[in-house]
Amino acid sequence: MVSYKRLNPEDVQFSSGVLSELRPVQEEVAVPEPEEASLLPRRPPCSITTGLLVIGCLLLLLCGGWLLGTMFWLHGSSNQQPHKPPPPASGQPPDSKVRTRVDDAAAASRRDACSLTPAEWRFDCYPERGVVVTRELCEARNCCFIPVSPPSSSATRPSGKNGVPWCFYSQDFPSYSLVSLKDTVLGQKGKLVKDVKTYYPGDILTVEAEIRYETDTRLRVRITDPSSSRFEVPISVPTATKKAENPDYVVEISKQPFSLVVKRKSTGAVLLNTAVAPLFYADQFLQFSTSLPSEFIYGLGEHRSTFLHDFNWNTLTMWARDVPPMEKTNLYGVHPFYLAMEDGGNAHGFFLLNSNAMDVVLQPSPALTWRTIGGILDFYVFLGPSPGSVIEQYLEVIGHPAMPIYWALGYHLCRWGYSTSNNTWEVVKSLRNYGIPQDVQWNDIDYMDKSMDFTYDSTKFDTLPDLVKDLHAHDQRYVIMMDPAISSTQPEGSYWPFDEGLKRGVFIKDAEGKTLIGKVWPGLTAYPDFSDEVTHEWWYDNLQKFHEKVPFDGLWIDMNEPSNFLDGSTNGCPSNSLENPPYTPGVLGGLLRAKTVCATAQQKMSIHYNMHSLYGLMEAKASASALKRIVPKRPFVISRSTFPSQGMYSGHWLGDNRSLWKDLYTSISGILTFNLLGMPLVGADICGFSEEPEEELCVRWTQLGAFYPFTRNHNAIDMKPQDPTAFSPLARTAMKQALLLRYSLFPVLYTLFHHAHVHGHTVARPLMFEFTSDVKTYGIDKQFLWGKSLLVTPVLDPGVDYVVGYFPEGLWYDYYTGISMRSKGEELKLHAPLDKINLHLREGFVIPIQTPNLTLWVSSGQPLHLVSALSDDGSASGDLFWDDGESIDTYETDQYAYIIFNVTQKVMTSQVLHNNVEATYITVESASFYGVKEKPNKVLVNSQDAPFTYRENQQVLVVTELGLNLSQNFTISWM
């Protein structure tokens, strides 16, 4: 009998063509040797031997055919699902050894490819929090797994931690392909498809991408599901009607996989590049990433952080939440917009118009990932190229901030815990007696009867109406707190707001259609649905009724994330994918319903899952509208929760901060960020809300707070009073001086708000806006500018009488003395005793100021003093916007005055570009010129001799007794 070697599957050597995508099997296959001579005597052939040989040949053929079939089956399976790992098997089939070796080789090859991805370019494939990510879990998603530190025996890493992700997307991770592209009126529209579903449920395999060239500096991209409508944010944005003719950007589209690259045409700088990671578009998980041209990124509110964001694997979560400001936490507002600086000083902006819960991930490549759990992908790119023009273009989309009523810019005082209206009144009188300016008095929730909206405690606050009358008699104003949640437990017929709300159906419903009940200060409560116009009318009716009892002037809308002392409702929330989505961003509490209402709650426009972060915006809109009807003047509303476009309706304060030096410092970043976000009327609680401030801290905070666009002192219940009258005479005097300084600068501040309202400018402004070529300014958040001209350098540390400030290259003048200093772009040490905040005028600018008084109504009627900070060539310019301070839309209806001032060749001219009767009430009484190098022989005002003084050691010329009418052009010259 002829011997032969039976071929097993593991001994088959596949051709390189069959496994072209896999590394060849490392183990060599044994090849049968030529038959050797038998040691036994050979038997003559016989019929049995021949038969066996035939059978053996047949068996060989059958085995070979079987093996080839197996081989092609393996290869075919790989081709059909190239991105999915093989399913685990309970047992080993006959070919398990071959497959194991092939898979091991493929895995080794894949890991080699994965290792080529630099750590900073690894995009997290397992972002879920609280999961210990193993190699098996990661590779089940067809992602790369590489521990970045010496692995433990299990080589695991908890997900959701900051740092280089251990599990990240491979280069061949499935994404969308562009299968068709057609031109549209505004740009292009493409169809995107993918063949393989990813690891989140509800994967949408066909989506539509529309690229709109809306203006030369604004690009819009919308990625939608063509087969099903999805939630879209209900704010008004511009509707472009024709394609931009000469855009500043170039758009490059890749088909396989689909990606977008947006470049600046003038420099080639890449502003957006989505090719760095796969696109996800599932029902509750939408994600895309982009590279960034630098790590200089700002915005992305609302978060407690430095002004310049940290790129060291930093995740910023957005989902409105009631929580005192702290780092790495989603706070009160949601603003998915960033401003980015590029090499060379250019800037661009990016805005994702989406209100669902989201994470924004910054990593050091630098790159950014947007990860949201609903809605659509609708985003804008703004080309600037200056930082200021980026903000202007952003505000053209979301809306310009409202022009505030004049008294909004005065000093506001509040506390939680006045306990009675008489106590509140005594504080007001005390400030008057000390000559400390104050425009607005507030009350916190303790004025209410059992913490219920639209009531006041008739026992403890019985004199509240009289207090308000007294404030009005002294040209002061009164603001009340108003929480959205309405008490639901009062006897029927005893509390009109709830009874009428039920009747009109204004409250948010639970998943079963019943009024959702939560719990806030008054106990069990219902939540008005401000997405319904019926609710706006109900809100107005309640405010109007209460205004008849207490004629308040403005509203403070708090707790409007909306806040809830329960998680969801008294009946809990359903257990479904809305309450527990496949991916939950890093919200505080780990659940969407944590300290708010159920995600499944029903509102007029949509479920709360989509509407949550819009609640504050919609309440602000309802409140501003109601105030306009009650008192036909510019409405004053300050809101805690905010969303893009809210500057049209309200300002914002930075929440329940602490009386700590760190909070003093971080407040600067807060006001600068909100100025980027279109909400310039912003400030922090001066001296801190919780805890008791040291006297020195409160003095320094009042000095800084005098330069917040919105200035309010506010502290918590059971804390000692912290208004200026509560401290020593030295501290009280220092605070008074700081507030009087603010009041004297009212014409400057008011004009800045005019430019914010009309042009979309910032009021409190980061230095890098004005000095884009100086990279040293890019991270500065301990100083800031008012507009272009005034540099504020506050003391932010205890126990010092100096401060170090950075001065960009140029000539700077001490505001108080006019003494100049020339900087090469350097840090300078400044004297800063406890009664002084350093303030400098930038060369080349003219500012108008007034003699301050106890209220802005009195101050704003005082004569003007013009201060000119001359450049080396003797030039300077400035402007003034002036109106009655309170009428609605004075600019839009031409009821204003606008004057510009110019200094050149020793001549100041004023030019009235737009006149109004209000300008006739104001005179220009004096002028100072900083940087006059030689003493003049004479000064002429409208060609007439005028008295003057010259301080030679300071090079300051002062001209007095002018008596010039602001509404008429004039000249001041010297020789």
C-alpha cells in the first residue's frame, strides 16, 4: 500500500492573492517528500492496491476542494464585512487553528498600523463614562487599542477620563462616502451613504450634506436626514438668497470617506478639516472632528476656566445645569461657538447650531470633536479675519444684543437675606448718606410669600410698595427675582398663577400628558412651557397684575435651567432611550434629568430632551416682551441660563460664585467670554455670593466690578452684609471712589453698548482683539479693555500694593495723571495701593467723561470733559452716542445724537454726524490733552482765546470754561 500524508486545514498554504489584505501565515507548510524505498519487500501490484490508490486520489481531490471552498469562504466573508471582527465562537471548528493564525497575523498588522497614529491625533472610540475599556471591548468596535502607560495584567482603562484615549479610531473605520453632488443656488448638495453600521443604535445610513456659500465671510453646512425630519433649534437666523460671489474661503470635498476642508483663500490656512476622524450620524449620536490651526481657542461657554481654553485632553460638556461655578462642569448656559486665532493674527469662528446635550473635546494635536445626542449638524464658519469681525459675523447670525436702559449700567445692590423690606430700605438710605452711588436695589426670593412667584410677604415686606415709591422719587429703580417654577399645592382658587396656568394649559407635561411636578423653593411646583406663545401671554398677565401692587422696573430670572430639587419629577421618569441615551455626555450627576425635569417631558415645540438648554432663552424672551408692554421702555432682564441670541433679550450674571480671590480672577474670563458670545451686559457677584469676603477682597472686587459691564454686589443668606457701608471708613471710601469712577465714565460705556447693539462689537474686550500681531496678548485674562481705549489692570492677589500688567507696544497714559509711558510690549510693575485700580488710556483716542453723582440720571446730565491721549504725531479720535437713555429703538427711529471728535495738528474738532434734542441738554465744559510736548502760547476755542493750564512735568494741557453746546460743531486749537 502506498503511504500518503493527509492534508489538514492548518497545513494548507494559501496563495498571496487570496489573502492579499492579510500578512502571510508565519508557519511553513510541510510538503510531502518523494516516496522513499520501502524497508519491507515490495509487493506486486494488485487490484486492492489499485483501488486504494484511486480512493486516495479521490479523497485528496475532495479534501482539496473542501479546503479551497473554505479558503474562498473566509475571503468572501472578509470582503462583505471588512470592518467587523469575527463573532466569538463557543467551540473550535476544524479550521480554527488556521483561522486563529490568520487572525493573529491580521491583528498584529492592524496593531502596527494603529501604532503609527501619534498619541495627540487619537480620537476617542470609547467615550462612554464609567466603563472599563478592555482590548476586547475596543476591538469589538473595530478600533485601535494601545495603552499609553505600562498596562496592568488586564490592560484596562476607565473610559471618560482625561488623557490620551487607549481606544481610538483606526484609519479604515467605516464612515460615509459621497455618492452624488449637485449644484444649488447657494452652493452644493451631496448624498452621503455608508454600508456598515457603527456601534450606536439608530445609525442613519443615508444623509444629505448641503454647503451654502452664504456671504463672502460666512459658510454654512447642514447635514440632515433626508428620510425623516429631526429637531432644529428654533431661533431666527439669516436666510441667504444667493451664493457669495467672492468668498474668502475655499471648500474642498473628499468623496471616500466624505470629508470637508475649509481653507482661508488669502493664506491657505486650514480652518476646518473633518477628515481627521469618522463622521457619525445616528439617531442619538452625532459626531465629527476637525483639526485646528492653533491652540488659541476661546468661547465654548458656559464653563469656569481660563479665557484661553486648555487643550490637554479637555472635555467641555454643554447641558444647562444649576450648579455653583466650578471647573470641568457643565454650568448654567450653552454656547457652542468658538473663536480661533491663526498664525499671523487672523481669526475665524465656528458655531454649531444645536441645543442637545453635547461634549466638546479639545486635544493637543490640536483638534476638536463635537459630540451631540440629537438634532442635526448645522454649523457656520466665520472668516473674520480680525477677532472683532468674527464676533460681528457671528452676531449677524444669532442677533445683536439689545441696547440697555441707561440705569442698567449703574451700581446694583442685592442680597439674599434682607429679611424685611425695612431692612432693604435702610441699606438704600445708608448708601445715600455716605454719598455712594446706587441706581438699582434688588430683592432675592425672601420678599415672596412662601417663595411663590407674583406674591410678596405682607408681614415682613409690608412696606415694599413704599420702598419702591421712595426709590423712584430718588431716580432709582427696583428689580425683583422671579423663578419659573409655580407652586402647585395651594388650595384651589387661592393662587391665580397656578389655577390660571392649569386652565390655559401652560405647564410642561410628563410623558403621559399630565402636568409634570417637580420641587423648588415653594415646594412642589409646575414648570411653565415658554416654547408656547400661550405661556408668554399668561406670564405677561401675571407680571402685569403684580406690577400693579409693586411697580418693579426689571426682572431677575433665576433657576431657569430649569432647576429642580428632584431628579425628573415626583413620579420619576420613564425608562427609555431618551432618559438613558446610548451615549450620555459628561453632565453633572450622570443623567440628563439630574436636578432638572425629565428628558421625556413634553413641551409645545418638542420634548424636553431637545428643548432643555433653550429654557432660559425662551423665558428671557417672554420676560422682555412682557416688560415692554407693562412699562413701554427698554426692558431690563438678567438671566442665569443662556443660549445663543439671548443678548437680544437679557443680560447675564455669572452665577453663585464664592468669596475667594480665585473667583475674583476667574470673573474676568467670564465677562470676556460672554462678550464674545453676544451678551455684553454681564458681570459677576461683586465680593462673591457665598461665604464672607475679607475686607481687602471686597475692596479689590468693587474696583474690578466697577469695570464689569453689569455691576452688582450680591451675597447669600446668613452671611454678613457686604455692601460698601458694612466696612471700615478706609474700605468704604475706596469702594465709593471706584463706583464714582465708573459713573464718570458712563458716556464711554454707553457709547460702547451702542456699538455692541448696532455693530456687534464687544464692550469688555480682550487685549488680543486690539493687538492681534502680539501673541503675548493671546492668553491674557488678568487685564482687559473697555472698547479700544481703556486698559484695566486690577489687583487680583491679597496683601500687595502693586500689580504687574502687560502693555502692548505703544504709548500709554495713566488715566488719572496723564503721565505717559512707552512700552516695547512688556510687563510693567504698577503702584496699586488699596484705594486705586490702575487705568490707562491708549494713545490715539478721545473719551468723554462726566462729573459723577449718586445716580446715572443726575450724572448723565452733567457737562462733559473730553480727554485726549495723543499719539506721537499728535492725533487722536473718539465718539459719543447720546439719546434719552430709555426709549425703545432710538437708533432705529433716528432719535439719537452721534458726535465724533478728532485731534490732528494741534486742533480738536467735533462733528455732529446725527443730531437730536438730547444733545442740546449737554455742554462740553473742559478738555484735557495728554502728550502735548510743549507749552502752548495760546489756546483758541472757536477762534476765541480761552483759559488753559499746562502741567509741564506731565505734558498735559487742560482747557476750561468752554461752555460748548454738544449739538454744535466746535474747534479747540493751540499754538
